[in-house]
Amino acid sequence: MRYSPTPDCPVNSVNWFDAVLFCNWLSTKERRKPAYARTGKKWKCMDDENKERECDTWRCNFGVDGYRLPTEAEWEYACRAGSSREFCFGTDETRLPQYASFSGNSKHRAWPAGTRLPNAWGLFDMHSNVWEWCWDWYGSYLPGPVRDPTGPAAGTGHLARGGAWTDDASGSRSTHRGATGPLGRFGNGGFRVCRGL
């Protein structure tokens, strides 16, 4: 509650596994096919205190109608809303306060969803407010054109996109990337869901 003081603020301090489990819960609640399943394999990951923990490995079925985290490519496509510039509205950073709750106007907290202007596709808070978990493991981009990439098969950190109320204008750009271990919980980190058709 410290960083999201009202119920209409985005959820924060959730790790990647929390987000995956929420997606499955919401899918089941709405009688949709859950997108995520445990593979039965385990791997060693680090928690917030740098202690090694045994974690489940998950797979995603992108072909079902359930809720899931967006891939990094889906997230950026949605953020840009047709723009090829630094921000969904172009390059003029002086317009950022109209679209984003970032370090220049956040007063050290997240703000209620939809407080700022939406992008051209009607999506709010794509630039800042809270970092948003993506499905993908962090890794280098593949060379050449790729259709609907889902990221590397494995890694140590999952991607988060969008920047947060703690970031400056450069951290709020459509292309800005962050990553951390899937057990990471941060006051400026949350998630956004998408759904298959």
C-alpha cells in the first residue's frame, strides 16, 4: 500500500510467479482455458535476499483463450500503438507528463490507472507508473525479421517493460527494457494481462 495507496492504483510488489498464477486464476474464474502449466521440471533461482530457491518451470500455450502475460514483442507493439518513435505520441519529452506517471511528476508513488492520457489504441499507462512483467526471459534480440517472437527458451531473469514512477523520461521509452529474477518483488513492479482469442 505504500506505493499504491488507493485501490484504483496498479498492483505492485508481485513477482513473476504471482503474475502467472493470477492469469491462470482469472482464466479459470471466467471459464477460459488457462495458458500456463508447470512442466514438472525445477531450476535454481535467486530470491530478493540472494538466497537460492527451487522454482517451477512453466510453459505457455499461446493458442488458448485464457489470460497470460504479454510477450515482450506484444507489449511493445501495444505500447507503440502504431508509432515508430520513442513514445506513443512521438518524440517530444515535454508531452510525457500527459501520458505517464514517471519520476518527473509521480511524487514517489504509483497513480490510479487511467490518470494520464491513453495511447492511440486506448491503452493507459504504457509509459511508466509500474514496470510490467512479460512472459519472455531476458536475452538479446534475434538478428533479422522475426514473426511473433516469444523470447529465449531459458534464462535467469524475466523481462519487464514500461518503466515506472521511479524512472526518468529515458526509462519510459517504448523500447526501454528491464529484467530481474522471477522471484523479485518491487514497489514499482506490477503486470498487465492479455488474452488469446
